Amino acid sequence: MPTRNAAAYDLFLKAEYEGHKADDSTLDADYRQAEDHYRQALALDPDFALADAKLAYCILSRHWFSRPLKPAELADVQAIVSHALALAPDLAEAHQAKGYLHYWGHRDYEPAKAEFRRALELEPNNAQAIAALGFIHRRQGEWPEAAATLEKAITFAPRDSLLIGNYGQTLIVMRRYQDADRALKQSLAIDPADMQARYFLTLNTLFGFGDIPAALQVFEGVHMEYKAPTNVIGEVANVVNVRVYPYLFERHFDEALQIWEAQPGETSGQQVKRLSARIAIEIIANRRAAAQAECMELRGLLEPELARDPDDLDTIGPLSWVYVCLGRNADAIRIARRATELMPPAKDAWNSSYYLTGLAQIDAQTGQPDEALKIITNLLAIPAGDTISIPRLRLDPVWDPIRGDPRFQKLIAE
């Protein structure tokens, strides 16, 4: 037992359960509940190094998947990691926490890999450390290495649904849609409550195969908050929500709007999500005039946020669609392009495709077909199957403004 204090260990186990729940839901409240129990465990035993390491990981996961931390908060995590390593320098989980501090906290990949490799020296069969190396390969655009590394991790954790789901996500990017389908369905067979696996299975079914009825069935009878699985909202499928997006493929715009009308809007975050989705749906339906009041409302919520932090990618995505709605095309293009500058492929090969796709969509919707087609052509030539695919180009109404362009028709024919 990593602590002699039974009460502290009991709280730690509660935190572990809640942390796994948060990893699936990516909800801020779930992360914070786990963090509270880790802290309570540490209050009973300040030398509980494993609780320190897991607390740091949980906070960093909230930073990466829910809402970014401030620099001072990252400094607090650094202190927690340093304390864990001071207590237990050979604790694999402490080195993993330090690895994620480099990776998730600062996108500093090489020091992160060194820490994960140190964890593997201490625990050669540590599936999570192996997987972390695979995740970094994805960020560095090393897709075959990422897939192979995640496959290796699964051999040590064959019942880890989140790990198998992440492998499936990687295969989507590589446009290995059949293999991704099998992996994501395997993840759900292990854990039917794995919402990220359902989310990406919907995306894979829609973008990989263009199978709208099957995509609609993935979430049939399943409750889930209508949110993206990550803070990536650089393209319209995430703004609208992948779960709702099959209705747009069918051009059932009113049904998609009704789904969002029924979603809660009590908090500012819920209000922004609902308004962002409804505005994007109206734009794609070519009914911008109907969304003017909502556009003005959302503009009032988002512009102050962007003024406080001009590099806030969570704000740039939906605000670019607000500007399209209001006819402020130059502003829409400007901030969408700024997102691609903040998240270039050299910084993050995975996320960058979302922001590039988002810019192409804004270009298409604002009468810039040359720019849109240039980005689409480039994304088709690289692993970016979770944002650009031939089935998506053929079916998605977001591309309707450039659908008649002979160059677009040639792309989807080829």
C-alpha cells in the first residue's frame, strides 16, 4: 500500500474512480471532484507521493481537455510534481506526471518523452507510459509510429477502453476507417459508457463512410452532454457537435436546431455552446438573416473574452462564425487565420488540421474559393482524415458555396 493511512488510501481510491470518470467525460466538475479527494488524501498523509503524482496528472488533464490553466496554476502543478519526485524519485507515476507537465502543460515534447521513457525503465510494462509516447508521436506528425506504439500499449492493457479508443482516433486521422471502426467498436464493447469512443465512432462513420443512418444510431438512446471531447473547436463539426452533425449531412437543419434548443443554457459556457451551434447551423443552411439576434448576443459574450486573451483558441473558433453571420468576412478570415498561426503543424500536427479545416470552411463561406481549395488539397495529401475526407467533401453542406467549382468537383472525383 502506498500509504499507511487507511483513510487517506480510501480517499485516494475515490479520487481514482472520479479521475477515470473525468477522463471519459472531460467535464470540469468531474475533474475537480477527483482533485478534491486527492487533496483530502494528502491532507491526511502529506507524504503520499502517489496521490501527489495523480493529483498533478488530474489537474493537467483538466487543463488539456477542459479549460487551460493560467501560468500561475501550472507553476502550482510543477510544485506538486517536484514534491512527488522528492518523496519518491523512482516512482513511475511521478515521472509520468512530469512528462505530462512538459507535454500538456508546455507542448515541450522531447523532455516529456524523456520522462515517459524513465517511467518505462522503472516499469517496463507500463501501458500508460507507452501510450503517452504514442500520443506525442501524434502531435509530432509521426503517425505510423503513433499507431504502432499505441498497439504495443494495448498488448499490456487489452481491456483499457480509453486506450483502444485513442488507437481508433489515430486510425481515423490516417484514413484507416475500417480499422478505426473495429477499434472503436471494441472500445464500446468493453465500456458502453465510453462517450469519447461513441463520439469518434460517429465521426468515423460520417466522414469515413458517409453512412448517415449508422452515424445517427451510434448515440441512439444514450444521454450525453452536447460538447466536444476536447477543447478543439477550430472547425464547424465541433462547433455544431459531431453527435448532431449527421442531421446536417441530411440537410435536416431544423431538426438540428431543435436538438440544440432543448439543451441547457443556464451557465455562460452552456449558453456559448448552444448559441455557437445554432448560429453555425443557420449559416450552413444559408439562413444567416434568421440568426442575427443570436449572433449579436454571442458576439457580446465572446468579444470581451477575446479582448482579454487574443490568443484564446476556444473563443476564436465560434467568434469566426459569428463574424460570418454578421457579414464581417474580413474579421472572420483574420481570426480564423490567426488560429492556424497559433496552432501550426510543427507545434501540433493533430490539432492543426482542425484549425486549417476551420479556416477553409470560413474561406468557403466568405467567397474565397481559391484559399479554401488550396487548404483542402493540402489536407487531403496528409493524415487529416478526422477533418477532411472524400465522403465528407461529397456530402457536407458546409462546402456547398464552392461545390459548383470545377476544381472542387475534380477533387472529389479523384
